[in-house]
Amino acid sequence: MLQEQIESLFDKPPDRYGDKHLRLFQEFKDALNEGSIRAAEPEATSPTGWRVNSWVKKGILLGFRMGAVVPMSSNGAGQAFFDKATYPLKSVTLANAVRIVPGGSSLRDGCFLGKGVTCMPPMFINVGAYVGEQTMIDSHALVGSCAQVGKSCHISAAAQIGGVLEPVGAMPVIIEDDVLVGGNCGVYEGTIVKRGAVLGTGTILNRSTPVYDLASGNVLTARDDQPLIIPEKAVVVAGSRAISHGRGKEWGLSLYTPVIVKYRDAKTDLRTQLEDLLR
């Protein structure tokens, strides 16, 4: 079984990696490229709705252990590139039904792109990432290692979807289906953005910053056993909260905080339908 072989090789590394180990890693990476294995996947019985597949992360880390640094330049002209031989650029053909617009984008081998994904230049998708069908990754956007992005999402210009490889049990960032991530947003540290949510321009989500839900009156935070979770159809914008004591209060200072101003309605949906015209 692939999982057992990967975990055994990760936990008991040989003195030297040979051809059989490289063949095993290639089988593993083929499965990543096909989307048949994922660093995290939906699980209805989990409190978060997701399960981390630690063994998949171990397999990705194996690739970094096994690979020697080699030249990666496509030709002798211009900037030279050097990276692990186990992680070349992803091979994509017309049969993949993916739009990769010319202009300097990179897809690292071991990521999955569903049919109808559009990549606007320049953008980068790292190893272990999963991008669902009909999603757009816009210019200067990053989808980090092991991040999971659902179907029919728009990751807008300069948005950063953070990645995580270690510790292997840590939840990667999850962007569920039909999410709009606005320009210059940052989603980090295992945050889960549920289906249909909208992140306004410049919204930053992480484990350290609470999210104030004006619609429900709740304050959303990460806990030791659970990441920050943005509810379905929440509309989140960048906001601030006043410092209530000490010099911060004396000086009239405020701290950044995301704010849920409402939940997605027909008016919000009408605006986001404009995304379909770009696909």
C-alpha cells in the first residue's frame, strides 16, 4: 500500500536513496498530480469538516530529502534557476483543460489543478496544493504548499493563500467552494474559509487575530485544537478595534481586525456573478 510504503521510508530513511525509492516517490507524486491523494480532504464527522492526511505531507517532505539541487533553466539565456530534481515544473497539456495565460507563472510538480482552472500571470502554485474546477488564480497570487482551494473560487490579484508542510499534522489553509478572496488578502496558519464566503480587499486571516461577527454578535478565534473558521457565506472586510486601556487608549490607537459585516445575499451574489464573465 502506498501510504504504508511512504510512512516506512519517511520514518526509517536508508543510508542512500536508490532507484526503487525514486520509483516509489514518482508513484506518490503522480497521485498528487492526479488529485487522487491530498494533504487534506473533507470529512463530515470532523469538527472542522476536514481531515489532515499526515502521510501525504511526509511523502512531500521525502521529495525534498531525496532530491539533489540541479539546474532548472529551460534554456541557457536569462536568469538561471536551481531546485530539487524531484520537483521540476508541473507538466501540463491541452488535455488537462487548464488555461495558463503566458507571462511568467509557475506550477510546481505535485500540485493538482481541476478542469477549467485559469492561471493569470504571474502566479505560483506550490507542491501539494489542490485547486478545484473552474477556479481562477489571478496575477501575483500564491497558493502555498498543501493549501486546498475548492471549485469556482476566485483568488484575486496579489492574494496569498499560505501553505504549511510542517508539522505534518497541522491543518493547511482551506478555501472551500465558491469563495471570493479579494485582492491583497492573506489567509494563513490553517484558517478554514467555508463555502460561499467573501473576503474583501486587504483582509488578513490568521490564528492570532479575532474576527468580530457583527451579524451574530460572536467573536471568532482559533483554539489550541481548532483553527480559525470563517462561516459559510460570511462577508468579511478589514476593520479595526480601539485599544481600551493604557497608552494605546491615551493615544487613540486601534488594532487591525477582520469584521464580518453580513452574510452573502442576492445583492452580493449579483456582484460576484461578474466573475463568471472572466472564466
